[in-house]
Amino acid sequence: MPEAFKNFFSRTLIEGMGDHFVRVWPAFDRSGFVSAASSGLEQLELKERSAQITAAIASFFPGDFEKSASIVLMSLAPVEGANIGNTQVNRNGIDGWAVMPMSDYVGLYGRNHFDLAMSVQKEMTRRSSSEFGIRYLILDDPQRALATLATWTDDPDHHVRRLVSEGSRPRLPWGMRLPVFVADPSPLLPLLEALKDDESEYVRRSVANNLNDIAKDHAGVVARVAREWLRDANDKRKKLVKHACRSLIKQGHQETLAVLGFDPPDIEVEQFTIRTPVVNFGHSLEFELSLTSTSKQSQPLIIDYAIHHRKANGKTTPKVFKWKTIALDQQASHAAIRKHPLRQITTRVYYPGMHRVEILINGVSFGGAEFELIM
């Protein structure tokens, strides 16, 4: 069984951080820091552990942020040989997961030293990622932060370039929302434009994730960006745009689908049958579909399905699942069978009773049928 993420913030990691802090600042109270940062650690989840370490740093670092910033910088591992995903202690300095609470510290306590705090975030992201901590600075002064981020779009280090798009995501998972960009994402678009053809897929994927965040509140904006970026696009940019539009594709957003070349389909569903009308929990729902093109030319089809899950109050809510993407020739037919497991997962609670499967092709509903889930 894989290690729980929260355990990456362990007493051993905290002790290692303390070793590096006292190395660069001999007056540092290592034992006090370790005691405060690791208190009740086993009862805390990942973000709570990180926040507790941040609070301990604030308690035992100097009140002078400029001096504290110097301690942070000198405690970092050299960029050469740094391990971005390190969960242990690097004997040469701090990198990997240990940077996360340090980044939060700089974001929280460096707001009166904005330029210095931003420069420290830049250095820390080269050893891990400052995507969470930098958000305090963006929230505090969005215009000033955007101006700084704009200068980083051509930085030689791809980790710094990624921070431009990842740190500014309006709805970053695990991170604070940026309400100013949830309301109006237009200030972000020049940054994303500058990075759309970045040589690093790591950066381009972050650009796509930023756009996917924007799509949750401004679908039309992302559809228009997709249209512009697809003009004379190479394969890498096409891949970025498709990933950026993934939520809109699942939602069946017609403007986006049309931009991607998926028009309302000319087809006839010949058969849709649920092969397991009664499903015992822990087993799979199985259904089959057959369709025929009524078009005089080949057409690309995104075939998805939505399961309308029964809730505790008896109502149902749909969840869309990807199935397949095909090119259907003129007058051609296509048949497929799908098995969908219905078993315990951490992100959903199942309830017994009638559920429904709905077929979606290029975002258009082609009907469905019910099945009963037995718990």
C-alpha cells in the first residue's frame, strides 16, 4: 500500500529541517522548533502538518523578515542535484516536500517585503514548488504579483516558468482560491499566452490546468482561447488545448466541442441495452451501444456516458465518464460494450435503488436506461 501523503511531513523531516536551520543560524532553537512542529503530528492531516511546521518556523525565526529570508535561502539545497519530490532530508540542504511549509511562511510573513518575498519564492520553487505559498502574495497585491510573474515567463528554469501558471491558477487544488481571477481571469491570459509553446511539457500542462480552472467559471473565455490557439497549432499545442478543455468536453459545452471539431453528430442509435439491469454493489454495470452514421462524410465522435447516481434523498446527480473517441465513416456502424465497476471509493457514497445511464455523443444526449443497485 503506498505511503500516505501526510506522512511525508514526519518528525524525521522536521529534525532535518532543524539541522539545516541551525547550520546557517547557530542561535536557532532546534529542540524547541522540533518539539513545536512535531507535536501531535500523528493526529494531523497533510495540510495541518504543513501549517503547524509553518507556525513553528514563525515562532523560532527572527522577527526581522530580511534576516529570516536569508536563513531560508541559505538552508536550501543547491539547485544542482536538488530533488523536487524529495520526502527525506537532503544532507546538502532543504528541498522537496520540506519546502512547502517554508513557502507558506514566506508568503504569510513577507508581505511587507514584497519583492524580497517573491524572489525567495522563486528560489524555493527551484527545489520544490512555491505554488501554494506564493498565493498569499498574489492575494495581497495581484497587480504587483502579475508584473513580477510576467518577468519570469522566459526564465531559464522551467520550474520558475511553471510557477507563473501554477501559482496563479484560480482554483488550485489544496490551495487557496484567488477570487480576483475567479471573477475576472483576463489578467492571466497574457501569462498563459507567453507560455503556451514552452519547450517543457511540465510547463505546458500547467498552462492547460490553469485554463481548465478558468473554464469552471468562464467557459466562453476558454472556448475563445482554444479557437485562437488552434490556428496553425502544432501537435504539442493541440494536446495542451485538448487537456485545457477536458472539463468542458465532459460537460458537453457546444462552443468548445465545435472549436475542437466535434459538431452535433449525424447518427442514429440502433440499440442501447443494459446487460445487467440489477447490479450487486462491488460488481460491474455492463451496457452495450450500437449506432449508425446518417452523414455523407466521416465525422469525429466523442462517446461518453453519464451515470445518474442516487443520493440519500432519493434524487439523482449525474457524473460524466469518458468512453472513447472515434472517427465514424459515412453510413458506417459502430458497436461497443462497456463495463463500469460499482465499488467502494473514497470520493463517492453509493445508495441502493434505481440509477440511470445516459449516452452522450459530442455532448448531445441520446437517451439512456435505468438499472437497480443492490447494496
